[in-house]
Amino acid sequence: MIGDPLRHAMPTAEMAADDSRRPDLLFVNPPSPDGDTWIRCQHRAGQRAPDGTVWPQTALAQLAALFPDREVAILDAAARRSSWQQFSLELERRPPRWYVTLVAGPTLESDLLGVALAKRAGTLTVAFGPAATPVALELLQRCPALDFVLCGEPELTLRELVDAVDACGPGPTPDACSSDDGQICHLTPGLTAIRGLAWRRDGEPRLNAPRPLIPRLDDLPLPRHDLLPLAAYRGPAIEAPAAMIVTGRGCPGRCSFCLKHVTYGHSVRLRSPEHILSELGFLERLGVRHVYMQADLFTVCREQVATLCRLMQAEGPRVRWSCASRVDTVDGELLQLMGRAGCRRITWAIESASDMLLWQNGKGTRADEIDRAIALARAAGIECWGSFLIGLPGETDETVPQTIALAKRLSLQRVIFELAVPRPGTPLWAQAAGRGWLRQGAHWADADVCGPAILDYPWLRATRLEHWLERAYREWALRPGSLWSQLQHLAPARAAASLGVGLSHT
Ligand code: SF4
């Protein structure tokens, strides 16, 4: 592999070119589809990362931790900036028995290319992720090289699958288990019983019964962060060497656009503060200096966060950390605790200046809560970023400028404007599909918050939404004092184009 000087910066067990071992399981983040930086994540939607953020692959590390009895490796080809040719050669040189990859919507084509290359190298192939779960059968139909899809929470399903197949020895393959001549080998009943699994039987994709959620997240082993190229994970929001800790799964909110509906419904499960603290200690020993606290909603439970902060403070905060939150789930005391425990930044999910839009789309926060939360965070020494959505149902040419004006008025250190995107499995998808709001010719896999827009309202066309996205960044960038920092959010070509348009229009 070439082109990644960070790869050897830390001792890591990540798959290395001179390592001759053939892993039983290889957990894979494939190369970039187009040379840009892309985010694939089990806990958020996949998207292009115009600001260059290389996102920690904690979901792969969590899966790897389920196999202490096997030879496991993680290949984060995207973080290593591997080319597809290098990736293919590496797979052929040391094909694993199992190739496990996270599928995201906007990277779907390249994700499935990775699967095809792995199959050509003779591996069993597995996909998972919130983008794969609602369309598992479609994926199996579309990609003959894909053997299995893990629907919902992937950890226990994968463990049962590997145990069931490998119990048959090295010979059986899924093809042998579900051959076209109708022969079903003795393994098939075992596969049928694995909840949450999509697979092929007699060549036909089939979906088993859903898997219940893991009752206690503390029962999961700590993710194998040591297998990840931690020094490569960086971006405006995370400072290398960086890692992501998943503090909980699920959120009671009902935001119609949120991907949490796909895997967690309305459930919420939290890890204990002590369990999170032990993961922090592990990361510190690996040299990590920045942690992103990932949860569908980090501050969903005040008691969990407050206790965690007190424990961190008692030990002396040694890592900086950041998180995302919503403005109605914090108070001054909690924010003070967070600040003293090392929280450096909160990205507030503000979405819109319109209370009506927020209520109509299930968010339920109010504009007047925003100023309060931001003032309290600043008083606690915490930097504030804001994220905004353009194009939720009900959006108009009048509401978008209000949102842009709000972003400017709040004097946030950084803003993130994104297009509202309907994803399969979310209420917004059902609404958009039912009312004919999907752009003609658009496919669910095209859904990317950076565009192109796939929502297309009769009163606000997709091209208009794209115009507003560009304009939002342009207006923000042209605020005095924030021009150059905010241009980092745009890919170079778009940044130049945007600036050009902006200047010609002012
Ligand atoms: S607050 Fe809304 S967007 Fe955030 S995790 Fe909960 S449901 Fe999703």
C-alpha cells in the first residue's frame, strides 16, 4: 500500500502488506468510490465528507471483538487511501474466509464492487448497516457475489452465522447450502434459525425472523480499536489519533428523517458510565487524544452523562472529546460538568429556524431553546457548532432564508448545512414515496446530504434545494471573519464555484 504515511505511525494489528497470515474474518471499509473522502458508519448515514473527515470505523472494531477465538483483521482501505487495484491485489494475496463490510447508500456501487472482488478471491461475503437492513433482499437479488446480509444489530447475527457455517468445516459454502437443484445441505436448518439474517435458499433470497435487540450493551466486549488505523482518523471535528465511542443506541425522538428508526425504532439502550470509562482507558493506552462520543442522542439520559463526566473528572480528563446533542436535553449544570470532563465541542442538531417545520417533522424543539443552550455551553467553555437541514417537508423559499439567518445570528464556530434525505426505513421515506416527492429517476442509494437532492416537491424543486444548499454555505462563508474556515466544508471544485458565484452575485 502507498500514499498513507500515517499507516505506520502507531503500532496496530490492522492488516499489513507484509503480513502473511490469512484472516478468518476480515472487516472491511473499502476504498473511496472516487478519490474523495466518504463516511461509512453503522450509527449514522453514509455520506460524502467534503471537509475531509476520515471517520473511525468503530462498528468494524466492535464486530471484530466478537471473535476472540479467530484470526481477525480490519482493512480500512478508505483511511489508508488505497486504490482499488491495491485493494484487489491485497484481497487476492491473502483472501480471508469471511469478508464483512458495511454498506452505505451513496457508496453502494463501490461497496458491492468490494464484495465482488472478495468473492472472486474465494471468500464468503457479508454486508451490514442501516442502509442494507431495509433492502436486504434487493441487495441479494442485485449482487450475486453477496452471500449474506445482517439486518438490524449485526453483532450476534454474525457470530451465529460464522459458527453455523464454520461448524461444517472448510468445505461448505452458501452455494452448496442452497444449490439450484434444490439440494439443501444439513447446514440450512441452522441458517434458517439465525434471526436477523438474509441469505439465499435454493438460489432465492430469503429473510429470517427479525433479531431482538441486545438487552444489555455492557455485555458486548470492548471494540478492538487496536485493529484500527487510529492515526488516520481526523477531520475538523476529530483530532488524530482519534476514536469513536458508542455510548448508547437509540433515541426516543420521532424525527421523521432519522435513520435510527431503521435499527432501533423508539427504543433506547445505554451503556453504563463505568463501561464507557473502561473503553476510554483502553483508548488512552492506545495513544488516542480525541474521542467522538457517538450515540443517536448523546445527552438522551442526563444521569448517564453526568455520572460519566464525574468519573472522568475524578480520574482527570486526559482526552478531549466532542459530541452532538439537541438543545432541549441539556441544562447549565450538565454542560458545566461536560466542560470540566474534557468536552471541547458540541454540534447542535438545530435543523431549522421554523418551529412549525420542526414539529411537523417530529423534531419538536423550539427556536427559543437554541440561544439558551448555546449560551450555557459557551459559559462552560464548550465550542458550539450547528447542523441544519434544508428541504424537510413543508420547507419553502421563505423558510430557508430564515434558517440561514439563524445560523448567521448564532455566531457558531462552524455550521453544517445538509439536504434532507429520505432513506429507506424512515418515516420520511414512506412519506416521500407515497406523495410522489422523490426526484424522477432517483434511487435510494443516491441519497446523500451533500447532494444531489432527491426530494423534489411541487412547490420547491430539487434543483432549488441544491441552489439553497450552495447559497447557505456561501452566505455563511461571506460573513466577516469566517470565509476561509467555512470553505473547508466544500470540495475544492465546489468551493471555487461557490465563491465565484457568490462574488458575482454580491
Ligand atoms: S433527536 Fe431526532 S434526529 Fe436525533 S437521534 Fe433522536 S430521532 Fe434521531
